[in-house]
Amino acid sequence: MVTSLLKYLGILILGGIIGFKGKLSPKLEGKLNTIQTVCLLFLLFIMGITIGINDEIISNIFSIGLKAGIISVFTVGFSILFVHLVKKFIPMEEKEIES
């Protein structure tokens, strides 16, 4: 498990270095958004297959979905709450919008 995590972290760092050094061709840079979208859709497709194959997940899908929904609502709610609390302690200059 640690080896897999290090492999993924290494790939992420390598990609960051390549992006930071500007080693990509402009043609490939222009297509990165499309490549990222295709890879994400493929990942979601494979995850869907994996979930569909697992009978235990399918039989507990409502319970899992309910727990995921509760966690999501609390995560978003507390994130908004903490941003408002922290915002009160950080002075920010307000800029007027020119019309």
C-alpha cells in the first residue's frame, strides 16, 4: 500500500516539475483540458463497473448514499462556517467596482 502511495505521489511530483519547467509543447498544453476530462470520465466508468460488480455495495447502496450525503452536507456547511469565522479575523480591503 505504501509503495502504491509513493508511486502516485511520485507521478504527481513528476507532472508538477514538468509543468513548472514548461517542458510541454504548446500543442499538448492546449489539449490538456480535454485529456484530463477524458481520463476522468474513464476513471468514473471503471469505478462504476467496479461498484456494479460488487453485490455487497449494490445491496447497501441506499445506506452508503445516505452516509455520503450526510458527510457532504456537514463538510460543506462547516467549510462555509469556518470561512466566515476566519474572514472576521483577517482584515481585507474592499474594492469599489467601477461602472
